[in-house]
Amino acid sequence: MSQIDEIKSRIDIVDLISETVKLRRAGKNYSGLCPFHAEKTPSFIVSPDRQTWRCFGQCSEGGDVISFVMKKEGWDFVEALRYLAERAGVKLEPFRAQKPEEKEEHERLRGLLEEAATFYHHQLVNTPAGRDALDYLHEKRGLSDATLETFGLGYAPDSWDAALVHFTAKGYREQELIDAGLLTVREADSTSSTTKRTYDRFRNRIMIPIRDENGKMAGFGARILDPNDVPKFLNSPDTVLFSKSRLLYGLDRARKPIRAADQAVIVEGYMDVIALHQAGFENVISPMGTALTEDQLRLLKRFSRRIVLALDPDTAGQAAVLRGLEAARQSLDRENEIRFDARGLLRHESRLQADLRVATMPDKLDPDEIVQRDPEQWKLLIESAKPVIEHVMATLAQGRDLDDPKVVSEIGDKVWPLIHDLPKPEEREFFTQRLARFLRVDERAFIYRQAPGPKARRPRLRAEIPAAEQAVVAVPPRSPSHRIEAHILGVLLRRPGLLYRLDRTLQESALSRLLPEDFEYTDYQVLFHLVRQSLEQDADDADQYLHQNLPPALADLTDDLLASSPSLDPVDDRLLEDLFRGVIKIRRLGLDESINQLRFLQEDAQQQGDLRAASYLKMVSQYRRSRNALDQASSKLAERRRE
């Protein structure tokens, strides 16, 4: 990940703009008064999904978090990036290009994992050895064949070398199998020397492919079939592709349902995720068997700020709550459980401005058992999820006598520090009143208490966090046009001279020449502007100018773009046609997004009787005409190709 991507991943655009603009929800976006010109009716849209902003009023500008800071502060790109890096706790390091062989190695490992998923799935559905596992999934877990296919479930044979033999026969090296997490290495002492022995990491287990948020293979989770085996769940080890601190199982399939429901539900087990998806509850994900990290929650917040933890009674119960309140984190470091740390969850909730709630499963049932028994019960459990503090209050009071003053005092001692840590005074007041009513005491008993500590802890900067505690940062989500924009830039960086021909082709189709505004992200806009400058100057050749004037912060991005287009079509006409189609696509995607945003502004203005509703409707019509012009240009191109 580039340094720019890391900075963007750590700063949510809604949070940053909210410091300047009062925003309110408008569909899946937020709207407010534009900070760059005087207006009385909101025309300013912020998209948390795309991490972009746009003014549909006098400014008619937009961009990402970097461009907002540039425009607000009057800074250039480098100044804005430095400010955001400091705010995010990211140290801007000197550029170090990733070697082409490293990229190739990573892609080869992903290919190996994809083949491994196919291998294990075949073992499950097509071999006698996988029959017991298949019966278990059908009969005990109630999973259909379609679900097994959708999630790619498999079976690892009860063998020490089945995967080793299979993949070395296909040309993979033993070290590659180790690097992908498919083999385990163990040193064995002998009388003469110390030797290393390799064997299959996964044996006689149900195999669950784990993909990142973009659907790319990262590793496996594996569940036992023999109840005497340990551990119950075994994940891939940390590799260049697999990091359990940032991955969320099922997010590749849950992204759209989470956005649609504006809610993400976190459960504890992979099988729970699969069963709930099969039952139609598709906004469900699971961590990798450890405590939730802030990076995981930050990644989820891209899709929704409303997050429910659906925890089983053991995890969310009184013993777990008490351990969490005592912050005995080391004793809770068990590999296969979500740890309930109320104070940690509240810190995450505050820093990320999210809405975290807890739903406890009844009758010691797992989520998959509940949804099989009664899907409506699952729906009600999620709808009735409580805020973290209320969950702690109810859990600590369960089965205890609230008429006993010692019990009341003990619960107050546990809960009051959590309330006092809340950063917003209105939240502290609300939960103080709620705690007082719950315990049936005067709220002044808490207000006059000695403060248990500072009201809010300053989050540590990344530089202050030991390297061992730093989780891999999630790649920020990109819009559908991102891949196309990257391709266009990659081509133009290799062949800048094509830009003039592209401009002429666009103008011949009654379209404007390619502009920086056609690119959604500020770093792309800066690079494109540099490409055009390289052609407009005559002191150096274009390639030399690009090399000499490239900002160091964009060097790694440029390297990625160049690597993404290593071999270009030698025929300029075909390459030009490819660029032309790409420009048509990114402009059409941008118009579609703008039309959707304008509809929310129009509906809002109509509800308030604002006369600007008519102007928004007029803008929608203009954008539709522009979209029709793009469609006509695309049709003419298709006709020329058929001739």
C-alpha cells in the first residue's frame, strides 16, 4: 500500500469535513452548506462510500480528502499531504519502489491459494475421504450444495503431505507452499544435526477460504472434524497476504448488503457467517478469532457506522465483562474467541464516531442455530441490540439483588468509569441518568464522585505504537472508475504523446478534451496535470520532464501505475481507441453518481418548499444530456469498428 493510501485509510472524509461543515444524512451520503461560497440551501455532498466531496452550487468542484484540505487551507498538494500524514499518525518515508519480482511473487502466491481452494473443494465434494465432512456440513450445519459452492468450502485430507505432493507436482516450490501458509516447518533434533521437516498445515479439517474485502484470496480458516483434535479452529499463519488483524471474513460478499441495510453485524464464527448469509442475512461478517481491531472497525465504517456485535453468552456474559473492565488483556489472549473489552470498544466508537451495539444470543445458542430455528428471532435480536454501556449494566446486574446497596455500589463502581471516559458531555449526561434510573439512585451520587481519570485519552500516534502492535492498515475502498482511471494514467505515463491525439479524438466526437477533473482522486489529478505539462514545455523531452518533476510522495503510485501497464499495444490506433473508451466510461460513471446525488438534493429541497428544487432538476436534465452525448460517441465508435 502506498503512503497516500495509508493516509486516506486513516482519515475518514466525513469526520474531517464535519469539523468545518454541519452535515446530515442524505441517503447513503451526507449533505450540508458548501464552505467555499455563501449559500442558504445545501448543495454540498460528501460520500463516505467513495470518500469524496462535491459542490453542486456555485463552486461546482469536488475531490477527495486531500483536495478538500488544499482548497480549504490554500495549500499545494505536498503541504496538504504533510498535514494529513501528521493528523493520521503516518510518517512520510522516502520512496522505495517495490521490485517487479515482489509483485510477481505475490500474484503467484494468490494463484497458489486459488488453486488450493479448488483442490480442497474437490476433496470435499468428489472424494470418498471428504464424505464425513460433507455429511457434517449438510446434516449438522444445514448448508446447501449451492452455499458450499458459493463460499468454496472444502476438505483437507487426513494426510501429512497431500497438499505438498499435489502442488509440487504442479510446479510449485516447497518454499512457495510455506510462504502461502499451506505447509508447516518444524525443526527436528537428531544425533548428528538439526534438520527441518515440512508437512501439510491443514489435515482432516473443513477448509474455509478467506478473501480480502476485494475478493482476493488471502488464506484459510480450518475447522476440526475429530472432536479430539486441537485447536478447534486453525487459521493460516501471518503471511504477506494474510493478516488476521485487518481481515474480516465475508466482507467481500457483505459489502453491498451492509450499505443497503446501513448496518454491519459481527458474529464470532465463520460457520455463523455462512449460515446467516444462506438464510438471507447477508450484512454479517466475522473477525479472525481475535479481538476486534480499530483497523477492522475503520474498514467497516466505510460501509456503515452502525455496527452490532452479536456475541454468545460466554463472550458477552458477566465473567467476560468483568475481565474486560479490569483490562486483564493478557489473560484474555485466547486465539479462538472474540474478547469483550468494553473500554476498548468505547474508545473505538468514540474515535471512529461509530454506533456500536451488543446483541447477546439467548439459550446458549450460536447464531446459525438461532437462524435455523427461527429467522425472525434473529432479526428481533439484532434490532434490540443495546449500546455497550447499557449491555454492561444489564450483564452485571443479571441475577443480582438491586435492592442490596453493596450490589448497587459495586455496579456503579464498574460502570461509572466507562461513562466518565465518554468524550461528549451530552453522552456522559445521558448515560449517567440512565445508570441512576437503572440502579434506582439519585444521579447526584455519580455526578459528585471523584473523577476516575482524564475524560478522554489522547490516541497514540502511529510513531508511538510499538511495531509489534501495529496492524496492517486496510486499503481504502475505491470507486468503480478507479481501475479505469489507473489504466488511463498508466498508458499516458508510458506514452505521453498520445494525449494530444486523445484530445483531438474527443473533440471530433463533440466532447471536451481530457481534464484533471475527469479523475476522482487528487493524486491522480496531480499526475495527469504533470503529464500535460510535460507536453506543453519544450525544454526537455516529456519522459525526462516527468522524471525530474515528479513529487517524491507520488513516486510509489507512479511505479504501481507503470507496472500495471507493462506491455502496451504497439498499434497507436488501437491504444487510442482503448483510451477513448476509458474516458467515456469514467465520465459516464461520474455523471451517474452526480445524478443520484442531485436527486437527494432535489427531494430535500421539495420537502422544504425550497425554490432551488427546480434548479437541481434542471441540472439533472443537463447531466442526462451529457450522458446521452457520451452514449452517442460510444455508439459511433462501435459502428466504426464494425465497418
